[in-house]
Amino acid sequence: MQAAAKFWDGAAQKYAKSPISDMQAYEYTLGRTRSYLKETDVALELGCGTAATAIQLADDVAELVATDVSGGMLEVGRERVNKAGTKNIRLVQATPESAPEGPFDVVMAHNLIHLLEDGDIAMVEVAKRVKPGGLFISKTPCLSENMQSLKFRLLKTAIPLMQFFGKAPFVRFFSIAELERSVTDAGFRIIESGNFPADPPSRYLVARKL
């Protein structure tokens, strides 16, 4: 995780200035997530980055603990939280394995699982942190699926070279079926799913802990 932290520390300022690539898909899944949250919930977000989504969802829960492996990302996140005047977000530097244990009503992971070297282990850690009957909400690019976009097909082939020169983080390539199997094997039942955007497929999942 030290390599991941170093990469994202270096990318934090540029990442913070980058626009959301598909705002329509982002806003749709943000709305779907809000529909599952309650004002009494204590939530955990893994891989919160610069806290943009945490700030968007903070008013929908009682407390939101937002974690990221990168101190640089969290530094930007703290500036954003302070500027927004949000009082119920607590930012913590942590991996999924070292994140606060809770248990939480909801655990979220947006655009994170494909960046973890062992997503199956991470899912076990997620399950430990969700109350029985609680929710896991995630959105994950499934990069082994077929892509129609020439841009993303070229990017997919370029990732190993970019990684060699330190221009890209670790990325896992897996299918939608593999992702969903990892979630269900960890003790969840998927209650909502969809691809937003569809190309490349970014799988939105809502799963309830059994």
C-alpha cells in the first residue's frame, strides 16, 4: 500500500482539478445512493479521495467516516470539507484493512476495488465493518469487459507501460461476474446493480449483509 499512497500523494492536486468524466452517470448513482441512506446512519467511505462524494452525501447521514490511503488526497479533502462547512465528516488515513471497524450502517467504496491488489481480502474486511442487515454500496470499473470506445481500449493497452514509468497506479482487470462473486462470497446479497456509465462498464452495486 506504500506504493499506492506515494502515487496518489503525487497525483492529488491534479486529481482534485480533474472534472468528473461522466457527470450524468455520477449524479444518477449519487441519487440512487441517497435513496438508501437514512439521517440516523453512521457511514464509512473507503477510498474517499479528495472527499468530493463524501461532501455530497454528508447531509444524508448522521456521521460519515471517510478514509483514504493517501495523505495528500486527504489534505485536499480537509480543505474541501472546511470550505463546504461540513461538520459530520471525519477524515482518516487508512487502508480497507486498517479502517475504523464500526460496525457501520453503510460502507461505501466508489472507484476503489479495481485499484486494490487483493479485492477479495478487501471485501472480507468490508463485511466485518457492516452491521448485519447493513449495506455495501460501490461503483467499480470492470475493465476486462468488452469496451466499445476506442479511447478506452487504447488506454487499457497502455496501462502496463504507464505503470512502468510511474504514470499509473496498480489496476486490476476483472469482469462484472468476478466482481459480483467477490461481493456475494463475502456475505452480501446484491439488491441493485447496473452499469453507469455503460462503456467502459462501471458497475454500481448495492448489497445487503446477510
